[in-house]
Amino acid sequence: MMAEMTVEEMNQQFKTGTVFRAEEIPISCSPSAKDLEQTLHGVMKLNGLIIKSLEEIAGRGANAVTYRAGKKFGHEVAKYFRKIEDIEEALRELSYILHGQYTFELWKPEDKENYVVTENGETFIYLVFHDCIVRQTLRRNGMEQGGPLCQTLYGYVVGAIEEITGRRAKLEIVHTGPNACLKKLILK
Amino acid sequence: MIEISVDAAACNGCGLCVKDCPMQVYELRDEVSVPIRPENCMGCLSCHEICPAQALEHRGVYPSKRNYIDIRVCEMINRVI
């Protein structure tokens, strides 16, 4: 146990005598979930605190910063995807590729025939986000959903959609929940 | 499809689920919440979390990843419960 170790014993565990040459640096990493847990929670904590501090200092400007960051991330990730004009297909592919970070499904209420809905001169698609690293970070830190960190996801999807389809879009947070969130992707 | 059941004996008719659901899945009838449009439920479990009487049960929901939990803490709790 760590608590029973002396400082010298603790320091000793970092001295393995292994020699690394550049070409021998391992290119794969597969630690178990238990080994990753503390790292992941540390990143979540840090991310949560950055956002909290940003909100305290920048106020409403925090949303613009996080949106911009998410949008850049979305463009960056999606630039390697094949370009697709069909928005439904693009969203399905995006959900497949983002599996592990975000998973979402195209969603429609029972009374609607198609996923793409045009109402009051607005064309939109409902998206239900199931797995989301943002939601998990917020819940880890006891923070409210729908704030600046959610804006990164907003920017992310908009950036990715713009990159894949070449169409401009806007994402609206309709509802947030502990297990899934409903977003409205408005197409321009 | 998601199946929702409400424990009518436990429900206190506060209407929080009715107000919270963006898809109008619930309706209050005789001061008891009734899932009138379960087919529109997207499984956000928001109603489940806010129900003060814990009267709701959802079946067939996709459980999203919960990497924010502490595995060791959950293991300890499981031993106690």
C-alpha cells in the first residue's frame, strides 16, 4: 500500500533501469479501466474547474469561448471524413465515428414522418445524445447541465456538420437529462 | 420502445414529470401521473431523477456510459447493499 511506503521506497518504483530508444517507444497503450479511472477523473475535475473559473471571470463570454473551442474541434475531427451532401447520412456517420466520446441518434416524435422537419420556415432535426463526455464531466463535478461546457458540444456538432456537408447549422439545447439530452440541429 | 410504469400509490401528483418532459409524455389524471405518450420517450430519465416519490420505472432504456463513477466506491456500496 502506498501509505505504508517510505519516500525512498516510493521513489524506487520510478527507477526501473529500462533504456528507451526513439524507435522502441511503444505505439500502443491499453491499460485496464481501473488504471485509467483516476486519470480520467483527474481530467474531468480539471476540465470542470477550468470551465467554472472561465465562467466566473468571463461571464457570458465563456459560452463564446467554449463554443469556438468546440467548433474548432469539430472541424479538426471532421476534415478527414468523406464529404456527404445528405444530412441524415452525414449525421449517422458522425455518430458512428464519434463512438466513445459522443453517441447520438436521429430522433423524431411518433407523429412526425421524417427526421428532417420543416416548421415555421425552419428546417431542423432532433438529435438525442446518449453517451457524452461533457455530461459525465459535469456530473462528476456536480455542475449544472446546459452551461458553457455544453457549448463545446454545440460547437463540435456544428463544426463537424459544416465540414462534412458544407452547410451552415445551429444547435439548440432543448432538454438535458441524466441519461440523454435532446438537441435540435437547425439547418441553414 | 420504452415502457414506463407509474406506481399510482406512491405518486403524489406533484406534476414535476409533466412539466419537465419536453415531449409531453405524461399527463395528470385524478392527481396521478399517467404516461399517455410513452412512444415519445427518448430515455433521458430526467423525470426519473426529479420524481420526489420515486414512483417511475422505465424499461428498455439505453443506459449511457457512466465513467464518472468511482468503481471502488461502487464495489464497496454493492457489498453493503
